[in-house]
Amino acid sequence: GAGVSQSPRYKVAKRGQDVALRCDPISGHVSLFWYQQALGQGPEFLTYFQNEAQLDKSGLPSDRFFAERPEGSVSTLKIQRTQQEDSAVYLCASSPTGGPEAFFGQGTRLTVV
Amino acid sequence: QKEVEQNSGPLSVPEGAIASLNCTYSDRGSQSFFWYRQYSGKSPELIMSIYSNGDKEDGRFTAQLNKASQYVSLLIRDSQPSDSATYLCAVTHGRGDKIIFGKGTRLHILP
């Protein structure tokens, strides 16, 4: 596709429910990043992949958060037993050939009620 | 200390004037520096990247980098109302590709 695609665009989850957020990066992009953005804040780093390797997951806030990119393309961010503090926009970005310029998808707005 | 610091604003600038946005970072090993623009309710959009000391110009935008002072700035000349947005400074962490963002500066161009 022409850009980074994220789905769903909006997700409402009941507290305690598990959710899965999908990111389809720009074709051929090597690096893929996940960020969490709360209202009025900058994007907070969660994790990043180079191809299928998860090189850094230091930003994942708890062990309820898990990300994977098994074939080096599409990535899924999974949040187990969602809590209200997980409500945020989850942004995915990808960059080419391991280079640093990252391009963002439209984000998934998660609301936990 | 936050790794990337920006004044949250809002910064109000008259239309046609120069808007100056500033950012400091803590990691001396950072190699790449970026400015993203984010409109309300939208995702960040890359507008400038800079990798070496000095100035880099692209249209009405100029990015400035001073690694010794750990300082990055963005100048917007001939500011337009459409420039009203939040501007995010971002830097790579160490020598890798991990990108860390500041909280952003809200810019408001006054017509």
C-alpha cells in the first residue's frame, strides 16, 4: 500500500478485555515502531522491530503488552486484561532499509471503559 | 531528565512572521534529528530531518542543529494559519534507530 495502515481505527474495550491492534507497514520497510500517545502528550516509545527481530521493547509499560512481527511485515500489538490507563492512541510507524526517517499510520484510538 | 525537551507552548505568532521552535536532547550519542508536525486528531507527519551541524533549508522551513549544545531548532518563515499545529521534535537514541519524541510545542498562527 501507499502508506502505513492501522486497524481498527477505533476500539472500545471493556476493562479486562484483551485487544489486538494491527499495523501494515509500507511495503519493503525494514523497521517498525509502536508508540502510545496520550491526549496532549508526545508519542511515547513502546517497542521496535527490524524485520522480524524485536530489537527494543523497553517502552512496553507492563507484561500485559506484547508485540510481534513474525514475518517481518505486518505487526500486531496485543494488550491483555485492558485497564483504563491503557486508553490512548496507538501509533505505528515504519522506516525504510533500517534508516531512521519514520512514517506514521493514522493510529488506533483505544478507549477502555 | 526527559530525553527530549520542548516548551509546550502555546506559541502565538502573527501571520507572515517567523516562528521559532526549540528542542534540547540529553543523549550525546544521538545521530539523527527530526521535526514532525501533528494536526489535532491526526498522526505525526515528518517535515524535516537533519543529521549534521548547521542549517538545512526546505522551502519555508529551516532546521538548525548544534550537537555541542545538544540543541535543535525549527524556523518557519512567512508563517501561515495552516502552520498552526503541534510540532514534535524527535531524535534517535544512541546509534540505533529507536526514535524518541518530545511532548511537542503547540504553535498558533494569528491571522
